[in-house]
Amino acid sequence: MKNYFVITILLLSSVLFGQKKSIYVEYNVKINEEKDLFSNNADLKKLYSRAMSEAYKLSFVLLINESGSKFYNREILVTDDRANSRNSALIFSSYSGEVYQYENSIFTENTSFGQKTIVKESLQDNWIMHNESKMIDSYVCYKATNTKIIDNGSGKIFHHPIVAWYCPQLPYNYGPNGYSNLPGLILELQVRYTVFGVKKIDLNSAIEFDPTFLKNIKTVTLKEYNERIEEEVQSWKK
């Protein structure tokens, strides 16, 4: 009888742990005002103001499983006018398409000039860890900082601050929009004026995804992608 009980428990455990579940994390986004940004361009200033006012309507999802992660914009049906506002907010949130983390690399979907390109990059490194902590919902999170370096090809290099709040209690080295590689799930992330904040966590989601298709997909480096964009821009100017 005792042996039968043990076997039953082992079989039940194998069934439960054999089920492939995903971790579902939903984020909202806020675009903060940056003083003097686009002060010399009225059209971009208007677009930026629209993005700030409409950003709260956006919702992003991070799915995590044993193979990797997938980050994407959760589409909401809207009118054409609201769609334009939503697109403005997406642009200023630095979201260009689905982002995967797989086999220690980040794969970002970019669509420009009618072509879809997958850009492959290394994981974010050089994080600076801080002792500062704060509560996000019921989780204790710790601060880490970094810098996003942007080379627009015109000889100017920009350095934008990154602040991440990660939770060791949730030991998953993933985060929104491709930012990751910390000893815990990133629950809040600020890159320059854009802030992603967690609003829902489901540790037992039935939503499935499989990032292994990335093994056989054609990719380019970020440098190659920027060079391609520059070539396209120059051809349009001719």
C-alpha cells in the first residue's frame, strides 16, 4: 500500500511538471516629458506630445518559457484616428516589433521600407548593480543601471541612461523590449524618457510560443541594419 502511494505521487508529479507552462508578464508604458526635446521642430514636438498623452493605452506582453522569451505589443482594435496616436506612442517607446531572447542573443523585428528584418544582438551587459531597493506590488526589487549608446551614422553618438528594477524573488533573467541579463525579472525599466512598468504577472499561463524557429532565420547585425537604412535614405534623396 505504501509503495502504491509513493508511485501515485511520483506519477502525479511527473504529469504536473511535465506540462509546459509559460510565465506571462504584462507591462504598461509611460512616456515622460524631456525638456527642450524637439524644440526646433514643431512637427516632431507635436508627435511627441501626442505620444505622451496616448502611451497609457499601450499594453505589452513578455512571455517566458524554458526556451527563451517573447516580447510583443498586445494589439487593441481602435479607430483610424486612435491608431495614428497609438503608432506615435509605439515609435517613442522604441518598439519596432516582436523581440525574442534565445540562446543568449536578442532578436528584434524591424520593418522599414516595406521589408521585415530580424536584427540579432548580444545580451545587455555592463550592468552596474546598486544596493537601492523598492517595492513594486508585493515584490522587493533592486536597482541596476546601464547606458544605451546610439550611433546614428552621422558622426554623433548619444548616451541614454537605463534604469532597471529587477526582482531576485522571480529568478528569470528577462525583461521588456530586449533588456535582460539581470539576476531576476525586470519589473520596471526606464530608457531615457520611456518607462515600462509591470501590471500583471501570471506564473502559470497556458499561452505557448516556440522561439526555436530563430535557429534557421536570416538575421543581420545592428550595424548592418543601420547601414542598410542609411543606404535607403540616401537613395530616396536622389
